[in-house]
Amino acid sequence: MTAVVQRVLCADVKVDGETVGEIGQGFAVLLGIRRSDGEAEADKLAKKLTALRICDDDRGVMNLSLPDYCDARGMKPEMLVVSQFTLCADTSHGNRPSYIDAAPPEAARPLYEYFVDNLRKRGLHIETGIFQADMKVSLVNDGPVTIILDTDRL
């Protein structure tokens, strides 16, 4: 699994002009699921994402996880999680990306839902897009802070 994690002041996702997911301050997560991914990768990524210390402490140092940052401010930790198969693109040959490593929808959807449920069980408020829909994601990046997580490198 590959995730692009952006620390945001707010984020939303629209489908056909209608907002289907929206958060305030938290993380916007774009999630790519590969054919080789399973629940073990989803568990590993959810654990890392929840513990990732990219939020500022009182000294302005990125030293807090999202749950710790929100707890200190009396806020509920929020994430917007959107599936994005294009994160699995192979661009090593030519200029047209290959998506052969991306999990097919029938395998990716249940794993995406498992990942989202895993985050919810960790006490986070999770909003999502609509799997396989043409989505428009908007966000205000905070920092900007953008981190790429890949379960092959965790």
C-alpha cells in the first residue's frame, strides 16, 4: 500500500458536485492498493499513520501524532481517506503509466474498507470518498506537510 498523507486545515471530496466527505483540521490521505497488498499491509499502514508525528507541539516542532495533537486541544482527530489507484503507477517504461500493479476493484474495495474501519477502531473520525467514482478533492495544505508512506518501506 502507498499513501500520500497531507496535513490539512480542511479537506473535502465531491462527486457529481455533491460533497460526500469533509473534514476540518487533520490529514487528507490518498490510498493506493497494490495486487500484493492484504490485511497485514493495511494494519501496518493504519498503525503508522495514527502514530506519525507530523503535528506541531507547543514549540512549533513536528513532534505530535494527530491523536495527540487533537487530544491536547480537545478536538476529534479527523482524516479524509480517498482511494487512488494511480498511486500504483509504474512509469519505468515510456511515458504512459502502467497500472498492472494496482489491485483490481473487487480486491481493492474490501481492503480499502478494512483500512478505513481499522482507523475508526483507533478512535479517529474518518470521512471518505466514493470508491471508483470520479472525485474532486479539495484541501488546504497545512505547512505544507506532505509525507509518502509505503508499506514496503515501513
